[in-house]
Amino acid sequence: MALNNTYDARPVQQETAVGAGVQILVLALLGTAIGMGPAGWVTGLVFAVATWAVLSRALHRSGLRTFGPANRVTLGRATLVGGVTALVADSFVSAPPVSLLVGLTAVALLLDGVDGKVARRTGTSTALGARFDMEVDAFLILVLSVYVSMELGPWVLLIGGMRYAFVAAARVAPWLNAPLPPSFARKTVAALQGVCLLVAGADLLPYAGNFAVALLALVLLLWSFGRDVLWLWRESRSVVAEKPFAEPLVLELATR
């Protein structure tokens, strides 16, 4: 009896569609609560559609048969990030309630460590899940940096744009794509970015305090990226330096 091993993507695709539906529901609730304008609605809907499309394509390419509990947590965080994105876009026209924006952001940040723990406890850790988690984190930082930059100046955009600049640089310099060793310091700095931007955006401190908090986040991020880039560069140099010695050895063994 032949077994049917054909991959059926419908179950996981349905979950991404549900996520998009929940995102639209969140936008509707926000629109009702604060009277969100067209800028917020359009940005939120674009975020929902883009998240659904990119995630669906990634899931199909990965061949995952189940979405997994950890990815559901990350998708929930993505929904919150979509709400924050819509509020920030709307803030260019009318100031949204700061407490609402801070509340959504705080929950999204608190859930950041939950999906990883769920993945490890349920044995459902995947490369796709890790990438999904990282992209949601990076986009939230970008959106928060846009919001804080309206008060503190465009230099804050360096915080949100640095990771994307690194990805772009890796296309030109492939040695930046090499895997990095695990680092507690890197994880700590990454986690602090959202916290610092949240504090600065909450407007609980005077201008000087908000400026100092955001500047601290930028300095720590520059140090972290600089350290990693230096490590990757040294590793790439060591590989190049070893090649002239490795090739003659291979040639000698082949001729024996």
C-alpha cells in the first residue's frame, strides 16, 4: 500500500489567515476606541496583508506541517505590533492616546521571551520560528524609533534602522552572513532597545531624560554591532589566511 507523503500546506496557511483576521479586528477596535484616521487604517491593513503574505510563503517553503504553539505566540505579538504600527502612523496626523500605545508595546515586549520558552518546552523550535521572532522584534524597534524620533530628532532612527542596514551590508560583504557565537550581552542589548524606546516614548521623563535614555540605547547598540562586525571580520581574515596552506596539503595528499 503506497503512502501519501504529499505536503498539505492548508492547515498552516489557515492559521496565518486567522492571524490576518485578528489583526483586522484589532484595527477595528482601535478605530472605534480612538477614531483612528485613514493613515492608521491603511498602514495597519498593509501590515496585516504583508505579514500574511510573507509568513505564508515562508511556511510553504519550510514544509512545516503544523504551525506550532510558539509561532502562535509570535503571531499574537505580531498582531500587537501591527496595532502599534497603526497608532504610530496615525500619530503623524493626530496624537493617539500615549497610554494605549505604551500598553500595546509593553505587552508585545513582555511576550518576547515567551515564544522561545514555549518552543523549547514543547520541542517545536525551528529556524523559521526563530527568524519570525527576530523579524517581529526588529520591526517593533523600527516603529518605536520612528515614534520617538518625532520628539527627539531623526538620529533616533539609527536605532531602528541599524539591523536593516546590517542586512543590506551583508549583501555587499557576504562575510557578514557568517554565524555568530551565542552572546548574553547581545541578547541583553537587543532587549534593552525596546525598553529604552518605550520609556522615551511614554513621555514620563523630562526631555533631557528621554534624550539620555534613547542615546544610551543607541550607544549600546553601536557597541554590540561593532563588536559583532569586528569578530566576523577577524574570522573572515583567518579563513583567507588559512587557504594558501590548506590547498597545497590537499594537492599533496591527492598525488600520493
